[in-house]
Amino acid sequence: MVGTEETRLVVLRGNSASGKSSVAAGLRERFGRGLALVGQDNLRRVVLCERDLPGAANIGLIDLTARYALDAGYHVVVEGILYADHYGDMLTRLRADHRGPTHGYYLDVPLDETLARHATKPITDDVNHAQLRDWYRPHDLLPDGVETVIGTDSALSDTVDRIMLDTGLAHLPARNR
């Protein structure tokens, strides 16, 4: 078992440029200290410098990092593309092992919107539209309906508000503000 009955685990998934990192940053900004952000891109691309493959080391590192933060009393947001077939088993185990409430969200953005949003990102010169099309997986949901789907009609602030309320984070004190 991991975390406590009070810790919250939030999993944010979706295709590239769906808004996951922006939502995670918004949650951190609203909540403050005591909310750990476990970003797939940071652990996979920056820390390990590896490709997103089934069984890759970053899957275990994401799991260990989230577990460590939960055990230390942090609320945790795990965010990334987190393909269901690569990360689903790890996320299912993490969800089952977490003592407190766990909430999953899938940010559902159509390919055309993904391409338009990507054009505004700093990595646009490193990742082209053909790569994004190859990576894109429509409705890559985890089994058993464990995720709430949020579409493009939800503004960033509305999405952050919704998750803060759904998870109960809106009503919890931050650490050492």
C-alpha cells in the first residue's frame, strides 16, 4: 500500500499538446506546496533520455517517484501521454495500491487541434507534424472507465477548477504556504 487515506493521486493523460502540462501547472499554482508533479516528459526525456517504448525504464521511475511522494505525504499529479498499452499496467497497480482517493482524467483533443497547439510550443522545430500523427492515438483510454474524459470545449481554468473540486484538493490545506 502507498500513501495515506488523505493523499490524492491524480493521473492526467492525453495526446501531445492536449494541455496536460498546463493543467498540472494550474493545479500546482492553485494548491501550492504539498502537490508533487510527476511528469512523464521530464523523467523519460530529461532524466533518462530514452524513447517511449513498452517496458522502458521510465515506466518504473514514474511509478517509484509517485509512490515515494505519496508515502512522504504529498498529493501527486502524474501527467503525460502515458499510452494505455505501455503504462496501463503500472497505472492500474498504482491506483490499486494507493490508500487515498485516485482520479484519472483523459484530455481528449482531436488531431487537428493537437497540430495547431503544437505549432505554438518550443519543441516545434524538434518534432514535426508527421511524428505527431504517428504518435497520435484517439481515445486511448484505460480500461474499466477509470478516467473522466475532458474535451477541448473545457477551458484551462475550467478544467483546473473541475479537477480541484472533483479530487477534493480545493478543500485541503497546502503545506507551508
